[in-house]
Amino acid sequence: MVLEQYLTVSLSDFKQAGLFKPGKREKALFEWKRGEDYASITAVTDDTGAEGFPPLVFLSYYSDGEPVEQGLTLYWHNLYNGGGFYYFGCPVSGLACEKLYYSPEHRLFVGRVATGAPYLKNLRAAEIAAIKAAPYRWRILNREPRAVEF
């Protein structure tokens, strides 16, 4: 499997959905489709913690028919000229990640390095053609995920 075939979640998806509001807990449903395959994730962000506690993200989804709850801590990186940004800590490698990929081996969303997958462009032409012959990319059904009631 190449990296482009993985289902992903990124901080930009969460920002676009309006999930990071200081002092609030927000929830949204993300849905994807690839050919006949369908995937959905319920994401909850919690930015209500006391000072010094980073915001949290909770992902709820099914893996092989089993419910999975994955908690992720967001870390803040200060920029030298002011401001900064959040990033995920990969639960397997511990590396900083803006995007996480669903790894069937780990049954978790992990960073790119932890997947061990190559990029599509790094394969031979015949392998690329075989992958592109079938639907290989996940397509988000709704770019502005609807709010889900608690």
C-alpha cells in the first residue's frame, strides 16, 4: 500500500471544521468515500483544560468491526517571531505530525514514518498504473463536517 491510499486526518481538517475554540469542547463527523468503501470518524476536541494542559483530540471509529477510541495530545510549537502552531505527537514514533494516517497494522492513526509506506511517485511505472486502475484515494464527502450533538 502506498501513502496516498491511507485514510488521513489533519489539523487543517479540524481547523476547517471549526473544532479549535479556546475554552470549548467541539465535536464533528468526518466522512470519506473510496470506490465502494466508506469511512467515518467522530472527532472531539477539548480545549477546556486548565493552564498548562494542552488541548486533546479524541477520535472514535470502527476498525474491522470493532470500536476504537484514540486520544491524541496536541503540542504547541512557538515560532521565533511570535505565534506558533499545534502538531500531533505520533503515538508510535513520537515524531511531530500535522497529518496522521490510519494504519491497519496498528489499528491507530499514526505518523507517516510509522506507516513505513512509500509515496506513489517512488514506484515503478507498472506499479503506479496498477494502483491508479482502481480507486485508490479517499475523497472527503463533506469538506465542512456537520456538527454532531453530544
